Amino acid sequence: MGFAVLHIEKGAGNDAPMSSHIERTVEPANADKSRTHLNRELIEFPEGVKSRTEAIQHRIENAGITRKISHNQVRTIRVLMSGTHEDMLRLQDKGQLDDWCRDNIEWLRKELGNENVVSAVLHLDEKTPHIHATVVPIVTGERRKAKQEQAKEGKKYKKKNVKAPRLCADDILSREKYKLYQDRYAEAMNKYGLKRGIEGSKARHITTQQYYRELVDKNTDLEEAIQSKEYQEKEVYEKIRDLYDRKDEAREKFFEIDEHIKRKNRELAVIETKLKTANQEYEPYKAQDELNRIHELFPSVKEKLRIADFCQKIGLAFESVKSLIAGNILTANKFSFFSQEHNRKFLAEDVKLKIEKEPDNPNKLRLNLNGMDILEWFKDKYREVQQKNNISIEPEIKKGKGIKF
């Protein structure tokens, strides 16, 4: 019996990037284009409404809200509904996917409000079938934190019209309600052979929200950011042209925006690099279980990764680090080691390197240089340079690539 997957989070602004992903105006890397035509809209939009973004605005404008909505107020709640990969394929093969979709929509409308559910799309062009639903958090009733806020300020609390509709994501996504949603969703999905995740299990050390952002967004939101690069640059450069026409008074602003463009280009370059390596798929329970098993079976892995990272930072090549981790001794006539603490290199002769356990803590590793902890060796070398020059030492800036022994 597999797990039912329910992920709920707040959207940002009009949630346009997520609309691009859901409606496939930008193709994510983990989607099969040859299957995109199988994706289905599960909720019919009101007359005149053509997209998810318009549906969100239509609900807000027609809900009868009288309070002013701030620019940073949450307008949407994203809901992702799925199940363990093998179980979702089983439902699809048995022809139960339509029933599963219908029960998911009924559950959403019952729990979060019939009119609040403005969009739901079934994706079949990714590895695991899943639904992206959009909820506009329109609620009535007394605001959950109103009394506490009034009490803190020392003012007499006055009830407002509790029947008036208002936009409030916090009332829908309180800690207590989120747990209740998980329980009730698992009950609704039980007839499909899907159960709730075990409360308090190790899998909760990485939340669904964190996992989704790390594994799914690398293949969706990062690609959307790259696709929107041209539009962002065009918008910024138009502002630059307007400011440049005003010459002297705009000069300082011009350089600020120019630096902003350079910084964004650097950030986008990093995103592009991450996108090429982000090939993991969204199967949170299975992947988390594998990670937990690795740490249980091989408790020394984390410490070995730490000492390996340290060896590379002081200048050792990857192959040399592998040899040290394997328990070998490395030797060299001369070698320059980089000290992060002192931000400079120090030359060593007749080098003999070995990774050993700390005498006082066998669970911790250290790198020995000629039988001495290399961190202590760095300190001694630094004191020698100070005594020799008898002046304040300017740190070196450049650091070379790893060198193989």
C-alpha cells in the first residue's frame, strides 16, 4: 500500500511562474512533450475567463471583498495531489484515474470552499500522474489572530463583521488545519490503496515543501527563470534608456541598474548550470527513504564527505582525495597548501599525507601532514612568516586548482 501525497503552499503575487508551468507555456525539462496533449483541465473557467491567472483575479473581484488587499498579500494557495509512483501507474492502468481525479476535486471543494477552487490540471506528461490545483483563500468568520494582536497592543477588541468575506491564507493554512487536511485526504484516498505518511517518521526531517523546491523546481521554476531572462533584460534596458535621456540626474541610477543587470546575468548563469544537473524526479517518500537508509547503514559517510571537501579546499585534486579516503598515504617532494583561515598558501617539503581518526574522537577524521594535524601545521607556518617579516601580513587572494599527487 503506497502513500497519498498532498502538498499545500502559498503562492507569490499573481503566481505567474507557476501558471506558466501548469499551463505549459514554458516546457519543463522533466516533461515529455509527446505526452503534453494528454494533460487535462479538470475545472471549467467562468465565462470570459481563459487562464489560471485570470481565474484567480476573477474570484477575488467577485467575492464581495470590501477590505483593501495589500500588494504583498497572498492571493493563491497551490495544492499538489498525487501518490507513490507505482500506485499512480496502477490506477492509470486499471482505468481508475478519472474517478481519482473526481474524488480529488470533490475533496478540495469540501475542505477549501467550492468557489475558492478556481483551477485544477491533471499532468500526464511527467513520470508520475499528479494534479496541480489552485485555491483563492477567501474566508469568512472572525480573524484567527485578531484577539491576540489587540491584546498585545493594549487596545479594547472590537469585533468586525464576521460574515464579510476576506482574503486570508493564514486562516486556511494554520498548523492545526494542515495536519487535519493530511488526515482527511488520506481517508479520502484510502479506497485507492493510498495511505497517510507515518507521523513522526524520519521522512519528515525534509518537508514536502523543501523537497518539492529542491527536486521539482530545479526542472521547472529554474527553467522558467531562464526563459524569462530576455524579457527581464529588455524591461531593465528600457528603464536605462529613459534614465539616460535625463543625463546627469539619472547617471547614478544608470550605474545601479547596470550593476543589477550584471548581477542577474551571473545569477542566471548559475541557474543554467544547476538546471543541467537537476535530473532528479519528484518521488519524495521513496527518495527520502533511500537517503535515510544510506545514513543508517553508513554513518561515516557524512564525516568522509566533510574531510574530502576540506582536502579539495586546501588544494588537493579529486583523484588524490579519493586515494586518501581509501586509506592510502600520499607523498610529494614539495607542495603548496592553501589555508582558508589565513587566506594564503604555505610550502611544505618531503610531504607525507594521511587521513587518520582524531585521538580523542574516533568518529571524527583529520588530515595529517608529516604526522601532524595540518591545521596546527598551518598555524605554525603562519607564526614563522610573522616572526620572519615582523610585519602585518597581507593575505593572498588567488587560489590555484586542485593538484594531483
